[in-house]
Amino acid sequence: MTQTSTNAPFTFEVTANPNPVSDADREAILANPAFGKFMTDHMVTATWTRGEGWHSGELTAYGNISISPAAAVLHYAQEIFEGLKAYRHPDGSIWTFRPEANAERLNNSAVRMALPELPVETFVESIRALVTADQGWVPGTDAGEKSLYLRPFMYASDAFLGLRPSSEVKYSVIASPAAPIFTGGLKPVTLWLCENFARAGSGGTGAAKCGGNYASALAGQIEGAEHGCDQAVFLDSSTHTYIDELGGMNVFFVTKDGRLVTPELTGTILPGITRMSILELAKEFDLQPEERRVAVQEWKDGVASGDILEVFACGTAAIITPIGELRWEGGSAPSTAGEGGGEVTRGLRQRLLDVQHGRAEDTHGWMTRLV
Ligand SMILES: *Cc1c(COP(=O)(O)O)cnc(C)c1O
């Protein structure tokens, strides 16, 4: 798609929220933000129309949006999103982690879902505009692991019931202060091995961050919850034998012989930026990174034989979370995670957090300053 490549970089016209949340209420929220529950005072919006490209970039008060009941997104799920975070560093400055990678992934998702690409600079500028306006919502450095979660998204707003690529598309960014998604610190999560539902299929949309993927993963999540599990892990849809990923997180295995193994990107797995970063960190932990297919039998056997020392999940929202027990219909594999996750899980997690929060040197050039 070339329709956006001629767009000059544009700025977002600011109209400040006349009724922002009071300082006292905001501080109370930041003290206990949970995840995804409270939104900041502002949001970014922009419109794309066929012929005109991207225009009408605005930063306005956070509030409800109005769309036609015939809008394509409501019928055909033409929607994609991203997730990244803003972190306050000890000197008060505010940074984000690898935003160009999110911008590129948004564009890959856009191509798959017949939505227009957004120039990388415009994506980063939209993040910067929102975080600048809502900088008071980025938790302070005394907050440990807290951050401001940023949710860019794009959807087809064309009021037309015929099935065709939308001729009008909206882009928006909202923000929500966040504590790590799983509360209770580093408590290992129990996983349900979902054998009845697949998250993604060959040639499908598994590698795109599109809304429908998450709706379809909920059935597995519910099944897991009925078996006392926190999350579900999905298998490849062709053979039902290889591990793909969780509903919203990638999976890693640490082996006894020093390998850091994650399922290879076959087109059904979402290419996580945390996943990519962990692969790049492996060497610093004297681990050999390995992307390959991992059979669920290898997981079961590896836990039993001691060849697999640790299993963990990763993603922007949860950072790195130890995986404990694996359950399936009629059986289970015990946890190797101990009380708070294995040594590698905790080490990688701390390293990522320290770079993101400005407590360790950013030797990979991952951080971008926003404010
Ligand atoms: C977003 C997401 C991830 C994690 O990606 P990050 O870039 O690390 O946040 C993993 N799996 C799925 C299905 C996702 O939607």
C-alpha cells in the first residue's frame, strides 16, 4: 500500500480537556491503578479517507466516540491495535520502549486487515502528543513497576454494509495507568492446555494484532478458568501438537543445557516485541537463543525429566510472568517455577524492567524519550 507514503508528517491539534480528573483523584488512581481500568484525560484521533490519506489529527478530551451503526468495524471486525508503555525515569523524564517496532507491527497488521498504513513518525508523534498532555498520569519512580499503558488502535468506520476495504478509517490512542497485569507479584500462572479451540490457523490472522483474534481466544480462556487455570495456551491448529502461544503472550522455555527456546514465528504466532527483546538478551545471560517448533510432548517430558528448568510468558502488559503448572483434560505437568519463578525468569524480568525504568544502561538503544 502506498496511499500514506505521500503524507507529510503531521502534528496533532491540541484542545485541552476543560475538566481533567482532579490531582487528588489522579493520585489515588495512580496509587492503585490495576490494569486497563482508568483512562487518562486525553486521547488522540485521526482520520484516513481514500484519496486524502491521513488527516484531522487531534488531541482532545477523552470521551465517547460516535460511529454509524453500519460502520464496517462493528460487522466485519476490521480493527487492529498496539500496546506499549511510557515509563518515568529517576530524573523525571518519560520514555517508551521500541516504539518503531510497534509502528512497524501496526503496519503489518494493517496490510493483513486491508487497513491503511500509518507513517512510523506519525505513530511515534501520536504517542508523544498524548504522553505530553497526560504526563501527570505516568506513575512516579517510587512506583516500582508501574507505567502508563498506551493503546493505539485503528478501525474501519465506513458506514457501508457491503464487504470491501473501508474507504474511511479512524486511528486513535488512549492511555491507562498500569500495574503489572497479574497482581500478586511473581506468582506463577497455571495454564490450561487448550485442545478444543485454536487461536489462529495457517494463512489466518494470528500474526496480526487484530481484535477478532482475542474474541476467539476467550472460549479457551473460559474453559481454562473452569479448570482453575489463570490463562490458556494454544496449540498449532494443523496438528494440535506444537505450542503456539497464550491468548496475549508469547512463551519461553529455559533448558538444562542452557538454551532459551521459544516457538518460531510460523504465521500463527504474534511477533511480540518483548519476545524479540528477550531473544536479544539471551547472550547476556549465557543462554543460547533458539526459535523452533516446540511439541507439547517435549514440555510434558522435559518437566518430568528435568530437561526443562523454567517456563515463562512475556508481553508488554505482563512483562515476564513465570508459568507454573500445565493442566489438560485428564492430566497435568507440575510447576518448575517454585514460589516466585526460576532464576532466569526473574533475571530477565529484572533486566528488562531496569532498562525500561531507566535504572540500567540502555545498551541496545531500545528507549525513546517522549517528554
Ligand atoms: C501483544 C501480544 C503479544 C506480546 O507482544 P508484545 O509486543 O511483547 O507486547 C503476544 N501474543 C499476542 C497474541 C499478543 O497480542
